Amino acid sequence: MNPFQPKKSWTAALAAALLLWGLNVHSGTLLGSKHDFTGLNKRAGVVAMPTVAFSDLGSPCVYCHIPPEKGNVDSSKLGGNKDWNRFLPATNAYDLYDSRTLDNKVRTPSPISLLCLSCHDGTMAVDMTVFKPNGWRSSEDAALHLRINGADDTMSCGKCHNGRVAHNIAIKHIGTDLTNDHPISMTYAGLNHKDPDFRSPDGPYGFDNGVKLYDEKVECATCHNVHNPDVTLLLRTSADRLCETCHIK
């Protein structure tokens, strides 16, 4: 039994969303994508995802966003990422990319990138949210609360998603060692034409092709758009043009 019984307003909104999903009219949205946790069973043709591997919260939005009926609550007072519905990972756990030519060095990821890492670093369960929607009954929740981690244990998706039983989860498990990943959370070097090796953004929020800056910084979501499953790897622009959006080569 699903422990989430939405209010009428939620029911109507969810029904409309699912109707669009059923009609495959969800291009450019999260619905039907890998980040639509409530729809993964239908997408994969299994019954092992929501309600088994993780809690089905009744809406794909609330795994990141605070449920709207909670009002203007401050999730950070409960250990959450401020204005988001995810708990903050341990920020001292990350090793970030560094090199002698990197001018803007940072010690910890920014909150907007910690939002992504709170799932993809493999340390917390994907359903570990600060708030649950109204009507949620934890007493009826029998999910395993698995984390995106390639480990062969009962806390991790890798127990089954090992490339043999199901597809390998390892590519989605970034971990806490980010030294071989593109640097994040540093101020963009192309601001105000300061660095001749980087292009100046088209506006305060980034580039016209969709590549974004967050408070003038490069973050995970600079290149990746979780709400648009239409592009490979959720990229904000085509892979052959992505790097040259910022870098002058």
C-alpha cells in the first residue's frame, strides 16, 4: 500500500501530470525521465523501484523541492540544504579538482551542487528528504531507502544494479572524490573579460544556448539540466558544443 495519500489539489495536479505522461507529452520535462522517481517502475517495466528500493512520495518534485503545502519553511533548521528538500551532505568529505593553473580554488561545493551530490555521491538514500508531503504515513513505508552507490550491500543500488542483474549504477555514482571531474563552485573565469581563455557570458545567468551560471559560479547544473531528459546526459546543449561555450580553443 502506498503510504502517501495526496490531498485533492495534489491528486488533481498529479493526475494531470500522469495523463500527459501516458500520452508521451512530456518532452523537455522531468516526467518519464530517470529523475522521475515515482515513474521509474513504469519506465523500466519493473515493480522494484518506488515502494521497494526507495519510498514513493507521490510526486517526482518533492525529492528535491519542498512540498508546496509546507509553506515558507526553512529546511536548513533541520539540517537541510536551504530552500531545498534534501539534507546537506558532509561538506568536508569532498576532494575537489585542483591544478596549478586553476585560479579560482574552492574547498567545498556550493549548496546548488550539493543538491546534486546529495544523491550522486552515494552517501545518502535518494528518498532522504527533509519534509514528506501531507498525508505521508511512515508506519506503512517498507522501502529499503537505497543510495546511488555501486557497493555490493543492502544499503546500495549496486546490490542489484551491477551490470548482471540490472544495468550498472556505477556511472551514476560520482562519489566524494571529485578530483577527476570538472571543477565546480568556482567563480567563472570569463566574467568581465578577465581571462582571455574564456568567453564572456551573454547575460548575468549564463549563455544563450542554455549553459547557466549560478551566482557567477560554475556548478553541476551549469552543464546539466535535470528537467530535460531529451538531451544525452541531460546536457544543456549538444556535447560537441558544450565545452566551447565557455572555453576558447
